Amino acid sequence: MCGLVAAASQRDVVPSLIEGLKRLEYRGYDSAGVAVVNENGLKMARALGNVSHLSERLATQRVAGHTGIGHTRWATHGEPSVVNAHPHISSDEIALVHNGIVENFETLREELVAEGYEFRSETDTEVVAHLVHACSKRCDTLLDAVYQAAQRLDGTYAIAVVSKFHPDKIIATRRGSPLLIGVADKENYLASDIAAILPLTPYYITLEEGDVAEVGADSVNIVDANGDVVVREMRQSRQSALELNKGLYEHYMQKEIFEQNVVLERTLVPALKDGMVNEDVLGDNARDILSDIEHVHIVACGTSYHAGMVASYTLESLCGVSCKVELASEYRYRRAVVNPNTLFVTLSQSGETADTLAALRFAKRSPYRGTLAICNVPESSLVRESDMVFMTQAGPEIGVASTKAFTTQLMNLSLLAILLARYRGLSRRREQGLVDVLRRAPEQVQRAYSLDNEIREVAEHLAESQYTLFLGRGQMYPIAKEGALKLKEISYIYSEAYAAGELKHGPLALVDEQVPVVALAPFNPLLAKVKSNLAEVRARGGKLLVFADKDSGFRNSSRETVLTLPKSGGLISPIVYTVPLQLLAYYTALYRGTNVDQPRNLAKSVTVE
């Protein structure tokens, strides 16, 4: 993986490829490249590092053509290097880019070496390029060659191929990795993400599993996994190209943190009707599925997993339904017991997270009552393949470290809990009261932004630390885990989170005068317990940074910094307390000089296991 773009036009496509690749950099990268077909055959340029390095190379290396492919790579097979970068060329006749992982590449490589093919890279992708070329010797068309080659591949892939013998066509296919066709006037595109082509066209066609497409400047032809000619529906994206810009902010992450009050309001609007949760927003079959749910099983990865952990508290306390939260990467490798009337919920910002998508497909073979996706990308595979969909209205999230997608997931999960509680006897008056609490979230988040300068000052000192401990109880425990994840993701400070009550069971051994301890202490029934746990930290000389309500009773001292947040209701406390932790991570990373939007070794959309 990570980002793929292609174009067929009546004009030079290289500028469009470069712009598309720049818009895909947020997904993660270590190298980039393009290949085009022109009257002289195939021309290619590749560079290590980001797309700007590729642009510099293209300034001195003339590459132009009406048909071309491009790629930003996030290494899976082989170290980051120019020779491992995409595209890969076979016999100076075929160029190919690929997202995903080919699991049987070693076996295929041995076969191709025996046929006389020479390998220059360590990648699984070069195997695919040679395999397509080998198949082209036996096939009448390039589409047939790609179709035949795809039958030999085990694993996941989104592939785009150009050939000097077919200078006006791109052949593409996918299985397990996203790929869509952008449709415009007298030019068409391919991309792994609508963001790459949104400034060029809002119209797109999503390729289904196993589809093979032939794309020209004025034509799109598709055959399905069975080799039958099909017509796929053309849609119009709801995203706006303007939302893909940083505006006046220094980083996308900063912009996205400060958009949260707006996107939370945007998420609430379609979800409410007459002061109640609008179940119709989940789909026409929502009432039939949700009315008899007794258990909820949430599956997610990373930040989304933390959102699921927060939701488990609300679902069990408010609805009286049991809730299990599980990492998607673990779920499908064990035998799960599915209770009757269980709702299977997946959480994903991109809707293309490989482990989560595979978990959904695995779950659909099990006796769940229904599946629900909470997702931020309407064009995604997760959305298309779920029984019900509850969209977060966060808009495009470019920063690799998720911020606004997380808080809008928390909002949708709270709305889901209220809806399920309705079917289990929640009164109309009580529901309206809970909805009123949720409506205060945008304002409370806005008020939390007032801590910006104080957090910046604290972050300057935190940036000197080598290790940081985060503590919370109840719903604040998964928020503490999210805070620790954000800090390690973008500042590279090793940080860990624990339930505060677990301090005595091991983590207290880590506390000394050099270890900052970040604690979440809202005014709630667990506050007294949290205070007792923090007393244990003080007794060991630990440095405390406490986020608390004004009524929580904490005071600043030489070894204790207290940042006061607005008092918020139980449903929205996780959302409000998340915001300062995001800002803490952001400013700490700035002081350490790391790449905030594109942290090392990470990708936005993890489309491989």
C-alpha cells in the first residue's frame, strides 16, 4: 500500500497524477512514482521520500503522456528505496502499481524466475507486473491478461496497469483494497481514495470485489469476477474539495481539532427529529433490527477501538444490554460465541481498514441479528457491505492521528445507545433529556478550546520527557488510552494508559520524579476514588497534570498542574475531555519537531493486515 492514482485523458496527465499523489500523502508514504505511456513507449520517474521529491525529479526528467499511473508507497515488502518504489515495469512493456499484499508472491516469483524473468526489487508488486506480462503473451487483450493474472493472486490488491501496446487504456482490478473510477468530461481517473480526484470530478464508480475495468479517456468498461460484462452505478461524492485544504492552520491535525465543535453539530442535525433520535438515519431496516437487540458486539482498531470501549459503559448502564468490544485483528482468528439478538457494530474512519472490513465479512457468516457500520466515508467498502450505516459527519480527516473522527464516533455511539434504550423502555421525557445533554457538546468543546495557551505551556515541559503515564476511571479510562495513543503517535514519547485503580498492581513501580502522570478527573461518582489513586502518585514524587472540572477540588502546586474544563454531563464528558488531550499531543509534537500530520511508520488508512 498506500495510495494509487491513474488518469486517461486527451492532455498530459502528469500534473494531475502529481496533485492526486499529494492528496494521498496523508495515507502514509516512503516513496512515490509515476509512469506514463507516450509515442516513445513507457516513461517512469520514482523518488524516495514524499511527493515533492518526485516533483523535483520530474522537473529535470521529462515525463509526459496522455495515459499514466502513480503511487505513494508505504513499505510492506522490502525497505523504502527507489528500486522498491512503484511503478514496477516488466520487459519495458508493462507498468503496474499496486496497493495491498500478495501472500503467495514467493511461489509466483519462483515460477516467473523459471520462465526467465529477472527481479530488481524485493517487493511482491514486481511479481504482479511480471505475472501480467506473462499472461499477456497468452491473451488477446490486456484486460484478459490482468483478469487471468488476478486469478493467481492470493491476498489483497488494487492494481492499475498500462502497456506501451495499448497507449490509451488503463486496466484496473481490485480485491480487498479500495479502488474507484472518477468520471469527467473526456478524461477518466482511478484512485484508491476519492480525495485524490475530488478537485477534478465529484462523480465516481466504485469497483466491486473481483471487478476488472478498462478505462480510457472517454470510455469505461467493466467485467465482474465471473468475467461477465457489468454496469456499475455512478455516484456523486458528498465531500467537498474545499474541506481538503488546511486553510489558515499550520497543520491538518490542528485544523481538525478545532473543527470538532462544528462537526459534532453537523453530526447531530440529521440524527435528531422532534427532540428525539431519528432512527431513519440508520436506514430503512433499522427499526426491524434494533427493536429486539439484547447484546452488542463492537469491533474496531486503534482509536476507533477506544471509542468502542467508551460506548460499552453507556450501552450497559443506559440500555441494560451486554456489550463486548474487541480488536478487529483478533476477532476473526478465534471462535466467537454469538448470543441471540446480537448487533455487530464496526467502527472505522476510512471504512477501508483491512482488519475491520475482514471482521465484518467474517461476522456476516455468523448468526448476528444485523450489522451496523459507524463510518466517516460514504464511498467506503464498510458502508456498502453493512446492513445499517450511521455516518459520522466529520468531513475529510487528513491528519494520520484521528481527532474529529473519534469524537463524532463517540457522538454516534451515544445516539445509538439512546435509541436502543428506547426499545427497552426509555421514556420520551428521559430520551429528550439525554438528547439535550448531547446538544451541549459543541458548546462545551468550544469552551475547552480556551485551554489552548495553557496546554501549549505544559506541552513545552512534557516534550522533554521520555515516558508518560495516563490515568482514568470508568469512561475516562479509554479516553486516557486514547490520550496516550495520540501522544506516542505524533510525538514519539512512549506513553501508556491504565485504569487508575490498577496503579497498585504494577504501574506504580514506574512513577518517580521524572515521570509525568496525566490524570482525568471529572466531577462524577468516581472522583473520590481517582483522588485516592493520585495521592499514591504524589507520595512517590510523581509530577501530576490533572484535567478536572472546577468542582473537583484540585489545586495547583509545585508538582501538580491543574487545567480546568467546563463541567459536562456524563454522556459528553468523554468528548469534552478528549479535546485537551489532542491539543497536548499536538503541541508536544511541535516542540519535539516531529511530523505532526504524517508521523513516521504510520498510515492513515491501513488497508493490509
